[in-house]
Amino acid sequence: MKKRVVLLAVFAAFAALVSICLISADLLKVSSTHASNEVWHSDTYNFTVNNTNNPAGINFTQLNVTFPSGYTIKALTNGTTAIGGMTVSGQTLSWENDSGLVKNGTIKYFWVDVITANQTGNYNIIVKSLDYLGNANTTDITVTLSDTTRPKVNFVSPTPSSGTTLNQNFIPVNITAIDPNMNNITILFINLTGNSPTAVNNKSSRFFYNFTNLSNGKYNFSATAWDSSGNGNTTSLRTITINVTSVSCAENWTCGNWTSCSGSTLTQTRTCTDQNSCGTNSSKPSTSQSCTVNPSCENNWVCGKYLPENCTPGQLQIQICTDSNNCTKSSENNTRTCPIAAESSSAASSQSNTNNASKSFLLIIGLIIAGIVTVAIVLIKLKNKPHNSIDDFGPGRNDNLGNNTPYNGPGPGYPPQGSPRRYY
């Protein structure tokens, strides 16, 4: 009987646990709202977590919101009415409070500021709530992004203002357009004296075209920008009068590369020089323009060596870096002063040691050669020197003086005949 009671108690506890899991997993309500379904658009996603219909009395301790690839989560612009700490890991934001993030009988609100993806299509946002037992409540929110926004298109310098009369035979037209899915820019140029319209196209978001060799008269022009979704936008129409009376100098401008797009000012600059040095700026190209930074692109800079490699102390070295992800359409240059003063000293010391070693080696060789020559001279002299010995010269014998004459007896101070004679 006791055994049966124990089994029934265990079964009841298990059933209660299962019911709690099912209740906590099924009765938590999560909903979401946001302002726009446009691509490449700043938006706030609001999430409501309702825990007021949970008879099990479960407190939810954690909420995870995962955004799809292509979305960018803005830093420091996210919050909640609940009490809990927040962390960001990749595309997921997490709020957590072990004592109860969304307690039983409460409703809490969470919000996240994002930049939506720059491509149209369906995107899935996953919201997951967990209770203290680890049971998860998952809600999938599908967002369909479309592109209904027209590109922004504007005339920029050195495009002349409408109504201008020019004493030159050309009209420079410079256009900038902004759109995440830019397709092309078309400039329509019309000679009001009766010639056929001229249309020129460019696939980039910046387009400069100089209409040259123009006769005196009036001209109209406008520009239209198109994105890949078929949205178009056209500038206002400008009318310019050409009245060339005298041309003393024809400007000939050349420009360098645009600088990288700055994330703080969203501008690019470049330097332009008139090769003819006319001193006028009527056809000078733009040296400053607005730009956009793709929020989903991360720079990956790859840098080469500092050049020149063999520099002298104080010489300037340049290192060129390029973005392998092509987020920025220009290169970045690093400069530094040649850092090899200590190396040069070390190299000079090493060279000095090498020279000293070479000098010592030559000195030793010279001493050896001098010794060999000295020994050779001594041996030659010894070989040719007369032989000195103690001998008894008899009649008719050589006396080592080159005289082969008989010995006739002693002279004054000489030993008697027959005595040995000593020569040195």
C-alpha cells in the first residue's frame, strides 16, 4: 500500500511538472511592431511579452531576440521596462534576471533600434523566452522588406545654376545620387536651338560629364537616378546660355582619387588642378561630395610593407592599405619616419668589426709572407758563404782563399810547417 502511494505521488509530481512546462511554454504571449518595411532603413522594433495568463505562476528569467543576417543592431539604443542586464552577441540581444525578468502577472516591453537589410525579401526574427526551469517559448516573426523609396539625386558643383550665361563653349554637369540599390544615372541634355537631345548614362552613384564644343545659344538639362527596384527620381530642369565673346584660356582640370567615406561626416574630398593654370574655376570639378557607408559591410584592411625598405634615419616611409571587402572604394596610406637609427648604428658597428677583422687578417698574412722571405734570404746566404774549418794544408792543397799554391813554410807569426792552420 505504501509503495502504491509513493508511485502515485511521483506520478502526480511528474504530471504537475509537465503541465507547468506546457503552460509556461504555451501561455506566454510575444508580439512585435515596427514602423517600416523598407530596405536599408533605420527602424525601432518593439516587443511585448505578456505573462498575465499563466496559471502555473511561472516567472520568465531570460529573453533572447535574434535578428537575421543583413540587419545591423545599433549600439546603446536598446532598452526595456523590465529589470535585468542586457548583452549583445553577434545578431542576438539577451536580457536576463534570475529572480524574474517577466514575472507572473506582468507585461514587459523591449525595444531594439536597427538598420534593416539593404536587399528586398523575407526576413525571420526569432524571440525566445526561458523560465527558471529552462523551458523555452519561441516566437518567429517574419518581416517582408520592400524597396519603394526613390533615390536622392542632386546637382553639385561645378554645375552652373539655372539662368547662368557662360562665356565658354562647354557646360560641366555633376550629379550625385544616394540609394542602397543604385542602378544608373541618366543626364538628358537639350540644345534649344533645334538639335536633337543628348542622353548619357552612368552606372555609379556619382556622375560628372562635360558637354563641350557648344555653339552660342540656350541649353536645358536634367538628371534622373534609378534604383534596381525601378524607383526613379529626377532633378529640376536647368537652363544655361552660352555666349562666347572671347576665350583667353581654356581650363584643363585633372583630379586625384576621392578620399575614403567618413562615417562621421559622410563626405569625401579630392584635389583638382588646372593644368593650364587659367586662374578661373568656371569648369572646376567638385572637390567635395556626400557619400554613404554600407552598415552591413565590415572593412578588412590589408597592408603592404613600408616603402622604401632601405631608408635612412629621418626619411619618410609610406605603407599602402586596401580594403579586401571593398567596403571603401579607396586605399588608406600610413606614414612613419624611418625607424632604423639604432639598426644603422648596429650595422655600422658590424661593418666596423668586419673591416677590423679584414685588416687583422691581412696583417697576419703580411707577417707570414715577410717571415717566409726572410728565411729564404738567410738560407741563400748560408749556402753561398765560404766554408770555415780547421784543416792541415799540405803542399798543393787549396787554402780556401782561392790560391792553389804549395805551402812554403811559415812566415812571420805563423806556426811551423806541419802545424795545423785555423781559418775563420
